[in-house]
Amino acid sequence: MSLPIDPSTLDASDVGEKRATLEMEHEAAVEHVRETFEAAGFGVPVEFSPSDLLNEKVDADRDPYYVLGACNPAMADRVLDASDGRMGALFPCNVVVWEREPGVQVVYHVSIMRIGRLAGLAPDDEEMADIVAGTGEMVDAAFAAL
């Protein structure tokens, strides 16, 4: 199977990649990221620790790694309509916090809205461009506040 796009031609902005480094303990960073994204207009209806799960299930010995599933209900509603429901397969918009070393956390996000367009799950039209821009502004505000 060939991919519909050549990943080597993409850069971080094509997928809305954002990255920040926080100098704080892991649990404090997770709480700070949650509060910051909520202040930017996101809810966090889903969250979990893949590292805890993997350490328990397969003795992976992973450092702290946490996923916050962020969602803005108004944007989610719009994109479901714009994509004939298909974008729901990528919900929620994940923000990941992982411990690079004790006291240093990486916060990472990619735009499911941009990725959905690239993968053909959402249309390449003005409505979707507006959704991408709107969610992008919210994520930019959250990262600026981190």
C-alpha cells in the first residue's frame, strides 16, 4: 500500500506540531498542561498514562508519559459535520507530556485537523480551513501560556 502523501515532504507546520519544555516534576507538569489547555478553551474528557499501563502489563520500565485528550465541543461539532463524521476517528486532540529527565518534561501536540485534511478524512475547503485556523489559534494560545 502506498501512502497518499509523501511524509518526507512534510514539515512540522504541515501537521501542526508544537513542542515545549517545562522544568518541573511530571505530575506538576501534567496538571499545568491540563489547566493551561482548559484556560485556552479545551476540555479534557480523556486522560491516561501509557507508561503506567505498559509498565504494569509488559514490564516496560518506561519513564512517565501521560496523554491528555483535549476537546473543544464547538469545534468538534463543526468538524464532525464538515467531515461527514469521519474526523471522529481521530478524536480527541491529544496533548502528550513525557519526562525527558527528572524535572524536565516535554509537552507535544500535533493537529488532528491538519492531519485529517492531509489524510483525506476531512475536505480541503473553506469550512475546514476555518476549523483548522480556529483550533490552531487555541493551541497556539495554550502553548504560549505554558
